[in-house]
Amino acid sequence: MLKTVQALKRNGVIGINERNVRFVNSLNSRKFLIRVDDKELTKQIAAQAGIPTPELYGVIKNARDMKRLPEFIDHPDGFVIKPAMGSQGKGIIVVDGPLKGGWRLSSGRRIDLEGMKYQINNMISGMYSLGGQPDKALIEYRVKFDDVFGQISYKGVPDIRVIVLKGVPVFAMLRLPTAESDGKANLHKGGVGVGLDMATGVTRRAMQFDKLIEIHPDTAHPLENIQTPYWDDILLMAAKSYEVTELGYLGVDVVLDREKGPLLLELNARPGISIQIANRVGLRFVLDKAETLGREAKTPEERVEIAKRLA
């Protein structure tokens, strides 16, 4: 066991404690965390920087707002309802479109108006929020994912996680939904993580439940050597997120819409460390190098160029 730990350290692999002490706690001021913890605020500050996000249809905070629910969900091509302060995908409702007497969820199940209100009331009560605090429900545009990842996804929407250190994108991973993850791209539920080359955006190695894999568990399609479109745009969105949040260690989650291109889904001040397994590279040495090189860069565009040199 000791030899294993020593080998991981030699290869630059960081653990949760090192991530928390050296990066999350020291680089992320508590007063700025609300900018990423509150998804409505994230949308507002992203818009100021020209970073596109899924359109917000409405916000429900109380019973008075609930009366406007039929207006907010009047979108025949579907919509998403999510807790503003939620995490790990908990409580999110993804609606594909209307169904007789209700709506069809992305899972194929049906939900009626009363069921939707019940779920929203759970969100408002804080059932899914950080620390169980009272929350609000956001109703927004449902992403129609780009077919480029269609052969390596199961039902849900894949996303791209980029780790950013002081404005320099340093690591990236494609997160893919599976049957086991119930069509969600959450790794802890059984989603697949695929490492991305920082210079090109091409998929490399992959893992599920921290074990290395070569094909998608449901589609059996190979996971390597797939080009991520809009790669430079994605890196620039990630680099710009540093200015708008003022957080030094950040996870930036981007989705690809077939009509609108890359959209910022959310930001995370405490991104996980499984991205090291997906890339089969430890974070420490790359973070050290980025911290040094990042001092030279003043603009997001300059920091994107540094990101490509780190690859």
C-alpha cells in the first residue's frame, strides 16, 4: 500500500486532501464561491463576459412564482428544470416535449403538472441544495446535443469538463452518459470519463468507475481519436471564466448544442480528481507548470496558448 502511494506521488497524482488544501482552499476566496454555487448568478456573470449559456426561461422561488409555471414551460421542444444551488446533477428534470396529459422526460417516463410542481417544491425547500439551504428552481433551454458524440453516448447529454488554474486551462475530460448512470454524465453514477488532448481536443484514454476502458459500455463504440468540435472556443470560454469568478481553481462544464455550439453549463469550485485517471496523467506537475507560465499571460487568449503548450 505504501509503495502504491509513493508511486502515485512520483507520478504527480494528487488526492482530495492536497486538492482541498493547496488549490481549493488557498486559491478560491469564500466570498466569491456564490458566483459558481448559484447557477442563476453564474448565468448573469457569464453573459457579461460574452460566454454563452442555455437560455433562462424563468425562475421559481415561491408560491407566487409557481403560478407562472405554465408560462415558463411553454416550449414544445422541451426544457430543463434544475435547482439553482444543486450539485452532482441531483433533482434535475429534463423534459423532451409534451405528451398527452403531461410531458415526456428524457428517461421516457411521463410527468404531469402536479408531479412537476412537487419536484419544484422539493428544490425550493433545499432538498438538493448545498447544505440544505432554501433554494430556487431554474427553467431553461434544453440542450440538443451535437451528434459528434452520438455513437459514444447513451440517451443523455455529454459534457466537457475543463480544469482551470489561475485562468490557464490545464486538464480536460469528456463525460459521457451511460445506461448505468441513467442517461446522466455524472462519473460517480457510472458515467464514462474520456481524457482530451489539450492541444487538439481529440479523445484519448477513458475510464468508468475509476477503471480503464476502451469502448463505451452500451454502444461498444471505441472511445479514442474522436475530434471535439469548437475546441479553441471551449478553451477560451474556460479561460474567461477566471475573470468573471475570480476563483483560482475551477471546473468549467461545457455542452455542445447542434444549433448554438458550445454553451457553458455550470462552474464548479471543487472539481473532482478522477480527471487524472481519464487522462492517465497526474495533475500536480501540470498545475505547477501552469502556475509558473500563467504569470506571463494577461489575456484569456494568451492563457489558451499556454494551455496548448502544456499538452
